[in-house]
Amino acid sequence: MPSSLTASQEELKAAKVPLGWRDQCSALLIPLNTCRRENFYLPWTCENERHGYEKCQYDDMMRRMKKMSKLKLQQAEETAEAAEAII
């Protein structure tokens, strides 16, 4: 499911992004890592890039949590319907 925040496999490979970091926010990680390398990982640099990447990660986590809660609710409803059918 490619989105505007997902980099292509070729871009990720060229930027040497590890497989574990290739997610929905990978397009924001490439410029962040480039900025970090250029500034020797100083913590007060690259704040805008880091904030954008962390916001994307947070939004992705919230999206997954909402999806999971909907799935759990759906499963609970199906279980309740099955229990009513038995009675």
C-alpha cells in the first residue's frame, strides 16, 4: 500500500535504510538520516525533519490502534451473535 510517505525500494536501498525501518514513514527517514550524518548526529540539529518523522510514526501507530480496536469489536460482535444463535 504505497503512500506519499513511502519511499521506493530503490530509494531505500540507495539510502541504506535497514529493513526494520522501511515502513509508511520511510520517505521522511531518508532526509532525516542524511541531515544527521551531515551534522554529526548533534541532537539540536535536524529538529524539523525529526519532528516530521516522529509525527508520522505517531499517526501510523494511532491508525493501527484504531484498526485493531475495530477488529476486536467486530470479533466480539460475531462471538455474541454466534452465542445467541446457539441459545
